[in-house]
Amino acid sequence: MISASAGGQLTLPDQTVLKIPAGGLQQDTQVTISKTSSGNLPAAPPEMTAVGDTYAIDLGSATLAKPATLEIPFDPRLLPNGASPSQVFLSYFDKTTNQWVFAGGQVDTTRNVVILDIPHASWWRPTTWNWGAWIAVLNKVEQASIVNWIQAVQLLTASCPQTGNYVQVDSSQALNLIQGCVEQDDAQHPVLRIINPRSFYYEIAPISGGSSYPAAAVLAPGDDVKFTASTSDPSPLVVKAQLTQKAAWYLVIHMIITMLPGLNQLGIQSDQVACVTERLSDVSDFASAVESLLNNDGAAAAESISHFMHDSAAVQRFLTATDDCNFGPAPTWSVEGLNQIGGALSVIQSATDYIANYFVNNNGAQVSFNWTSLVTNTPENSICGVVDSHTSTGAWVGTLTISGSGQVIDLWSELDADSFGKLCTPGSTIGTPGNKLCTSGSQYCGYIRIYDPIYASPGVMKSFSKCEGVVSCP
């Protein structure tokens, strides 16, 4: 029985150790750890080789409130040819997905044990990569997996509004490559968002409308960028997604990592790819691969990546960079393993060809944000105009002179409505002498509702602003 308040330690004769910290359990719990016969276990994927026994940790119905520390010994004699003890890691069996999953760990080569803080109970065992089997897996599934990787689309719906009162998103030319959202609908300063729903990198940049926003940026898979627009700027704002040189650098690094074991368990974080890319920005083979992709030459890009994987010094830099940038499986990879992948040129080319062709066929993907351009109340460009005259009873006896154009307006007050549906034409007037706009003593001397004749149905308010040009009623 392990005390919830004090924690405890279980040690087996082979020096397998489970340490549960104080507060690691929500209540006193019967905890067991035992060696399990391999014949009773689900098979591991071919790229994973067990290098020791498997242990079952049982907490009953309890769960860990804090990570527990697990130490499991491994047998160096079970390592595949070319594998190093430093490349051993712990894996566990995920009963939800019914597969063995990379977990990581620190290797103590003096004691031949792997140490890892674990968040849950399961079957655990020491494992390393079987690079020969991994190459065979890539040869069979890489083309299909690359296609799935490229085509993976997770368009957002509920969390990505497409239409507001003031701004609408036009995705007719987005090609499922880029997505726009109305994050905060506002008559003057709406907050908008661009999302990369794909599983690869590209760069976004505004090409028309707006006022130089959003700033050009490389978006990682699933990343987004928020920005504030102004409805006084030209509409529509058009933002394009494209494979630029900078984005292609990220993409090449990303693609190489997808060819290495461990990705399917952990995925790739954008900050890690950015970190690795920055550290390897002077690798000539990557520069050549980038230029080839931009020139739609997948074969040449594959040759450059293969050449990199055969350059032991460059590969060692890559392994160091991925480790320094905290990509989990990196310490378990080897120069020899990447050398073997580099020999699978057809595998690499299936990826580079598809990517190069994809961007050629989908060049011009863009999303548009449309809004009603709100004309501000300035002497040169006044939507409200000026009051010719008014009476002491608050009756409207004059007109408003319009300077703005291209919008339908509705002059409105608490007591009356006038000139609904009039088109704003420079020099035209609205208002009828005698129509009341406010009562005596009121400060509400009229408002204007502005409609977009293209996107707004009658009665849909597009913006709402006080007519500052109207004098207060007596």
C-alpha cells in the first residue's frame, strides 16, 4: 500500500524501480509492478525492437496525481547491429489506440537503465529503433502517408466565424489551403484571423486591400495569425498563401523529420521546426532542395536531401540541432539510421514530387475579407453632412449634404425615419423639412445606419454611427 501523502518506492530484484512522490496519489493505493511474459503482449510495430523485459504497472482504479519515476534495465546484447545504448528509450502500450508508443527517457549507460517520469500506469518496456525495418515500412507506406500528410485538412467551423454584421469571408479561392475568420466583428476595427489548416508550412502575405496587414509570416501547420483591420481602408482585403523560399526551408526540415521514427507518436511543434531551421540555415543541401522545390523539380530536391543524409557531418549537426531544440525522439536517432534512409531515394522523391506538384497546381490560393468601407466624419469626406437649420421645437427643417458614395444609408431617430434606401451620391441630400429628428432638449439628434448594397440584405445593419454634424436640439 502506497501512502498518498508520503508516496513510496517499489523495487524488483532486477533493479526495476517505481518511485511515487508525496502527493502522487489522490488516496492510499495498492500499487504493483511486475514482469510480464512477452507471449501475452500485443506485438510492437516492426520499427520498434524490445531490448529488455516488459513490466505491468497496476494502480487499480486510481490514477497518478503527479508523475512517477520509472527505471527499467535493458540488455545491451539485444541491441540491433549499429544501435548504441544511448539510443534506448521507454515505450508503453496505449490501450486506446492499441499500439506501442514512444515515450523517451534518460539512459544511464553505466547501469544500463532507462529513467523516465511517467504520467500513467500501463505496460512499459525498453525499446530502440530497428532502422532496417523502418526503411521497409517507409518503402511500403511513404507515398500514401505523404499524400495524407499533404491533404490533411482540418477546416474550423464553430471556432472560425465566416460572416459578421460588418465583415464577411470569401473562401471561394482558398483551395482548402488557407482559412479566414472574423474573430471580433466591429464596425470600425474588426479583429480578423488567418489559419493554416494544412499539415505543412507556407507563407502568407496581403496582396490587395487593407493597409499592409497582416504582416507577411510563415505559418506552421495549425498556426494562425490575428490582426486588426480598419473598415476605412479599401475592401476587400486579399491574403495569399504561397510557398516562398523561407517557407520551403521550414517545409524541407519538416519533411525530413516526418521520415524519421517517433513522429507518429509525438507530432511536430512549429517552434521546434523553426529552431532546427535556424540552426541549419547554412546547410547547402537544404538550400539546393529548397530551390528545386520552388522550381517544381521534385527529383532534384530528392537528390539534395539524399545527399544530405549521406553526409555524416551534416547529419550529426541535424541530430544535435533536433536534440538541442527538444524534439523528443532526437536522442534515439543515429547517423547510420539517416544514412540508410538516404539510400531510399524513391521514398524521398515520392514526397518531393508530390509537394512540388501540389504547390504548382494550387498556386494562387487566397482568402478575402469584405467589409463596408465606413466613411469618417471629416470636412473633406463627411457622411453626415451639416444641418441647414432647425426649429426650437426640434423639427427638421433642413437637409444633410452627402459627400461619401457607394453606400445605402438610413437616416434614423427615435421618432421618425427618413430616406431609407437612398444611395449616397456626392452632392446629394437627404432629409425632408418638417420631419422630427428629436424632441426638445434631447441630445440624440439622429443616427445613420450604413448598408453595403452588395453583401447586406435590406434591414441588416452594417454599421451604426452618430451624426456628429447634426447640432443638438434645443
